[in-house]
Amino acid sequence: MSTSVFTRLHLRDRIRDRDTAVYSILLILALVFPMASIYATDGTALVSQATRAGTFVLLAIGLNVVVGFAGLLDLGYAAFYAIGAYSYALFASTQLASSPAHHAFHLPFWLMLFVALFVAAAAGAVLGFPTLRLRGDYLAIVTLGFGEIVPQLFYNFDQWTGGINAVGGIDQPTLPAWIQGPWSGDGPFQVVRNFNFGGDPVAFYVLICILIAAAIILVNNLYRSRLGRAWMAIREDEVAAAAMGINTVTTKLLAFGIGASFSGFAGAFYGANVSLVSPDSFLFIVSITVLVMVVLGGMGNISGVIIGALVLYYVVYYLIPGLPENVRSLANSIGLSSETTRSLADATQHLNYIIYGGILVAMMLLRPQGLLPSRVREQELKHAAVQEEEAAVEMEHAT
């Protein structure tokens, strides 16, 4: 066996070992977290926060298909998230029953979960068909416009969507009778019968963990499939991929549709979990946050994207909002005056986005490939850095 072939096989084994280790650690943490939160004073809130973080993990996995695998910059990903959420909310709420445009259907959550998936995928195909001949910045601008239009549509079609008043009173999921039946008696499986999505945050936590596990399996299979190799070929060089016989338009269209389907999946879960769907929850900042999660974790690497989503969610929704209170406590502990303490806390609160931006800038300078990058992406960045150094040396010799 030649040295180059042996090196490639060894590298592939290292990648698999690393991903297996990451998935094993995440699985252990997912199992231990709800049990450990029982002993915390705000255990219920922590489980709810973890469930919300799981929704962003699901979004990041879907966007990684578009950005990480196919190399398409999508700045309107939150639009598909909104479409999935409203697909469930409009057919599982009594709030709009008085509206002439609403028929007060109450379809099961488990059915609407897949309906939202297909509706979001169809919306991705509808967006992609006329626009995927565009490349680079032009594609990003079109997706940005789509992401801005969709929330405005939900604002303005208030007879259907409730407008600014949002859609509330959304039905909670219930376990099907065929699951509840076998465990109706006492015994070790009684916990299944006691699963109550209406008042138990652990039920939603377990559900989002199952959805994430299913998403990981599906995306890993896609990554190793012929379609996944076609996506990566387009990401590396679209002209060369087309010359090799790959239908670039159809392949990119599938990337948009499949990525959007995960967003619709997450949207339906979000609507059931929060029981309130408002256009304000799907603004441009959501798309940017999910995109940063993908970049931070490592584009193209599923385990890295999950780590990036969890880390950024903790920073954006837990660490930075809690900074003013932490600064206040620290100032009080070292004996500063109340006026100084209040000033420091107010200053920290106003610097939230500066702190957030500083963390991202530092990350891009220190580790541009992401926390846990794919080996291909890491080699691309190293090759680009070498080319820049060679170009700089040639410029010096020329002058």
C-alpha cells in the first residue's frame, strides 16, 4: 500500500474516532443533564433553556447542509423556521377561531411535524428554483430579501396569522394511544404514561434530543451519499463539477430544500414548545445567529456545528444577558459604592453587542476554521494561508 493511500485511510479513521468521541460525550451529557438539574434551584428553567438550545442545534444542522456541504450562503434561513412554526400554529390553535379565514382545525402534532417539514422544503424549492443560477453575493442578497419578506407577510396577513398579536393557545403534543396503551399499568415503564407535554419541560427536552439524533443520522447518511459528494464538488469548484456531469442547479436546489426541511421541523417543535408564534421571533438576527453557529463550530462538520450551536447559545442567551448581574455581584463583593456598582452594571448592559462582536472577532482571528472543523475545510484554510504567504514573498522580491 502506498504512503499516500495509507495516510488518507489513517486520516479517515482519525476523523471517525473524533466524531465518535464527540457524539459519545454529547449523549452522556444529554442523559445526565435533566437528572443533574433536579438538584439545581432553577432546574426547570435550565431544562427549558436546554430545550431551546436544542432547537438552535436542529437549525444549525439544517443550515450546515446549505452552507457547509453545498457552499451556498443563505441569509434568510429564519424564514423557513417561521414557515414551519406557522404551519403548525395555524392548524393547532383556537385563538383565531373567530376569524373568518380560520377554521380551527386541531391536527395532531406528530402529523403536522412532517407537514411543516414538507411545507418548508417546498418553500425552499420555490425560493431556490429561480435564484440558484446566481452565485456568491447575489445569492446571499436574494436569500436576505426572502428572509425579510416572510415575517412581514405574517405581520400583514393578520386575518390568517394574527399579525402583531401572534398566534397563541397552540395545542400541546400528546403521546399516541398505541404508545400509552402498553404502559398503562404500574411498573418501570410508567414514566412513559406520565409524559405530560403540557406541564413537564423534560418531555420536550426528550423530544428535541430524539429529533436531533434523527437529524444527525440523516445528515451523516446524506454526507456519505452520492448527493453529498456532489454538494462538496460544487462547493469546491462549481465549473469543474458541471464539467464532470453534475447538474448543479438541481443539486443546489436539493440542498436548499433539504436544509429548509430541517428548519421547518424545528419551527413546528418551537411552536408546540412555546405555545406562541410571533413574527418577532423570526427576524434577521435569528438567521445570522444560526449562521454564526455553523461558522463557529466548523462548516461541513456535523459534530462541530452542534458544539458551535451549544457554545454560542450559551454565550448569547445565558452568559451575556447575565453579565450585568454578575458585574453587580462582583462590585458588591469587593466593596464598591452603590452608585459605582449601578454604573458598571448599566455600562455592561449597553455593551452586550460589543462583547458579542468582540468574541466573534477574536474567534475568527485565533481559529478561523472553527472549534471542530472538518479536515477538508482545515486544509483549505491552510492552503489559502500558504498561497497568501507566497504571494507576499513574490511581491517583496518584485519590489
